[in-house]
Amino acid sequence: MRSILLVAVLPAFVGAKTLSVDFSTFASSGLTVAQFLDQSSLYVSAYEVQTSYPSDPTADPFPHTFVTDNVDIQDGYLTLKVSGPTAQGASVLSAEVGTYDSNILYGTFKTVAIASPVPGVVHGFFTYKNDCQESDIELLTSFYTTGNTFVQPGLQLTNQNLQCDHTQNTHTQVAYPADPTAAEHEYTLIWNSSATTYLFDGTVVATLNSNVPTEPSSFLWNSWSGGNERWSAGPPTQDAILKIKSISLDYETA
């Protein structure tokens, strides 16, 4: 009689990887921005996010479009620009870069950046598989220290609901320990199987234990606006620029 051993199939970890980019090295690289980002294993997004639905009063009144022209490297910083102003009915020109690796499963993700002082924009540093597998660090430039009926002020930290019911997201906001627009600060997301932990300049500010993403993902950085008072506010009346000094990612791949 032959015995049968049943083995649970778990995600296979390929191995540890590191991605570190200091954007101050661009000037001496002799490369174009596109070449430098490509050699750094980063891509630039170019697509529209259509979120304006007339039947939904909570939807963004403006779509936004990630365009390559809004991504640059200037004065030692990767710059992600949201163009302003935007005409009524037009799409808000925005910016996004992401990792070529889309099989990231757990890791530590650090971003050193200066946020824009211009209101009406979202800066995001986040893991992303889809809208139901996502962990976010978001800086809302209209709500650094004051909020409104819908948005509490502070650094916004979210695990999106794994069943896509976004009324059930795991979310918190914390007061900024320092002005995010006045100097470089380090934003860290630590993702493991049981929690996402968030740090500001090396100090833990929050840990979320539910709706922790479970699927291999990419890591993205973006800046955008939908003109919605319930989140981004805006759109900005002038160019709003996120300045990223460096990124450092240590992660496992599946």
C-alpha cells in the first residue's frame, strides 16, 4: 500500500535583493534620465487614471494622467511633478515611477524626500499588486497640519482591504514629527507576513496588523491629484514637486 504525503504549497521565495539609488549620482553618470532610471531597475508610468463618475458624488472630479515629462532628475533629486493649474474637464498631469520587480513579497522600503508645500496633491510611497493588495505611505499636501470634514491631518498610513471593500481599509494618520516640506526626511515601510510598520526618520510611528498584503507586488512612488476634497483636494494652482533624494529597498522575491 502506497502512502501519500500531502504538502501545502506556500509562496516560493527566490531570494533577497537590494535596490539603492542616490539620485545625486545622476549628474556625473553621463546618462539620460530614462537611461539612469532604467539602469536603476525603475520604470516611468504613462497612463490615465479615470476616477470621475457622474453617478458617484464621492469620486474624484478630475482624472489624472501619469506622464513621462513630469519625471525628471534635477539638482540631485528625482522630481515627480503635478502640473498646475488644470482646466476644468482636463486630466491632471502627474508623475509615477516603480520597480521593474513585480514579485516583491516582504521587505523594508526607505525613501528620503522633501514634500511639496503646494496644496492639492498626494505623494505616495507604496507596495502595489492591485487596489486590494496595497500598503501606503501618503502625504496629503493640503492636510499636513489641518484637516476637513473628511480628512484628518497628518501622515496617512493604509492597508487597503483585501476583499476590495474600501470602507473596511485599515488606516491611521499620525502627526508629522517635523515639517515634511522644510527638509529631507526618511519614510520607511516594513512589510512582513503579519504587519506593516511605518517609520519617520527611523522612529516607528505606527504598525498595522490587519489587511496586510499577501501577494507579490511592486513598489511605487507617485504624485497626483484628483481634485477631491475627500482626499487629495486641489488640483494644485501651480506646479507641485516631490523631491526624492534617495531610495533604499531590501526585499524578498517570490
